[in-house]
Amino acid sequence: MVKGYLLIKLIPGLEASALSQIRAIPGITDVNLVFGQWDAIATAEAKSLFELSKVIVGELRSIQGVQDTTTLVQGEL
């Protein structure tokens, strides 16, 4: 299982709609509104890095109101 932390910048005025759509994406396990450089942080889980990238590129980034994303992939030592 691959886990990613998605830092999301939203377009002002579209935050509520975008957050609702993000929460509905299969594989997104948690979404929190934050204040600062980023507007939201989401947690996603997938079977592989390829599947995680499909969630991010194919679903998350296509939502109207999502302006920018950065993904942090969980590692293990």
C-alpha cells in the first residue's frame, strides 16, 4: 500500500465545491482545510505508486477549483 499526502492550493471562491469533490474521490481517506501556503491537505492510499498517480493526475487535478498540488509520498526506514 502506498500512502501520499497531497498539499492542495485552491482557487478563491471555489473552495467548498472543490473540497466536496475531493472528499468523494475513491482513495482519498482524509481532507483537511488548512491556512498558510496551502489551502488543504488530503491523504490518499493506493495499491501502487502508479495507482496513486492516477488518483492525483486523473481525478484530483481535474477538479475545478484546484489550482496547484504537491504530493509527498510516505516512506519507510
